[in-house]
Amino acid sequence: MLTRRHFIQTTTALFSATVANPVFADNWPTEAQKAEWDAQVSPPGFDPATSNPWGLHPRFLPQRVDAKDGLVPGDIHVDAVARYLYHIEEGGTAMRYGVAIARGNLYEPGVYNIKRKVRWPHWTPTQNMIERDPVNAQWADGMEPGPENALGSRALYLYVGDRDTYLRIHGTPYPRSIGGRASSGCVRMVMAHINELYPNVEIGSTAHLYSAEDSVTARS
């Protein structure tokens, strides 16, 4: 478990662009469909601390850890080296989750506000994403929500002021990528994990994005 000293040393983040616009394709799932999909992406008898049908390294399973004094409850920090996302809680603790980060140099350090969050979002690739991966052109007009959607079951949208940066924290249909550098920019989480995190993240919370050079590998 992280000590208070270790946690602040490892609060570094990588996020980058995934989606292009706040509204994409026309179809939105019903509440019944969302509930069905939630059940589909969560293992039977799901226990965040132990359920692991994805074959993740155990350190990437959700765990409550100590947080440094003075960190703001509700804020999010991501360690770009250890591949951890921390959600700060009241009382000096944080929930830690394993993540996948951007491949190559597709990240933008900074401080961002979470100004939008969506359950079972649409996804539209940016033009840069299409140029890097032409297969994405088939979704140029948007990909409908669902378990195969690139943003998965939940998405948190990062802004600077009123400007959408196109940076996202989101679920992924590729859970085996957790712990690696796999995405075209965004931070990926196991869908069952971000489903647990999502209701605890308030609109207006801050996401701290630090450069990879400032990261220190966390102790598990």
C-alpha cells in the first residue's frame, strides 16, 4: 500500500484526445439497455478488489490507499509510469485503479476540469486519429454506444475553461490493455472499474495531468 509520501510522488497523469464532439450519432440507449450492458461488462458476483476475469496483474485491481494530507477530495490524479488512477476521498484516502495510457507522445500535461460525464457515450474519432489509423474512418460519423464502443461504458470529459480539450477518462472494450501504452490518447479503465468510479466523480472536479518525466513508479 502507498504511504502518504509515496502517493504524492506518484500523482502523475497522461491523457489525450479521443473524441471530436459532444454529440455524435443519433441513437441513445434506454435505461433498460444501459442496465443490460452494465450487467454484461461486470463479472457475476463482481467484487472490485478480487474479480479479475481479464487476467490483469493484481496490482491493477481497485484498492483503497493512503493519500497525502492536503489533496482535494474529488480530484483525480494519474501516475503515467505505474499506470494508476487515484480518486481522492475524504479522510486521507484514495481509490486506486489500474489504467492504460497513450502510446507514443499523445499526451498533454496540465490541469483540467471535468465538466461533462456520460453513461454509455457515443464516440467519434478525431481527424488525427483517422489519419493515424485509417480503419477509424468507418466511424467518422460516430459510433453508437455499447460494449464495443471505444469509450466503453462511461466517459469523463476534460475541459479548460469552457473549451473541450477532447481529453477523456473512459472505459475500454480492451481490458487486457490495462497497464500498458495502448490508446490514441485517452486514459483507459476496465469498464467494471469505471462504473464503480463514475458516480463518485462530481462535475467540476479537477484532473491533474503531469508530464511523464515527473512520474515516480508507485509501490503496490
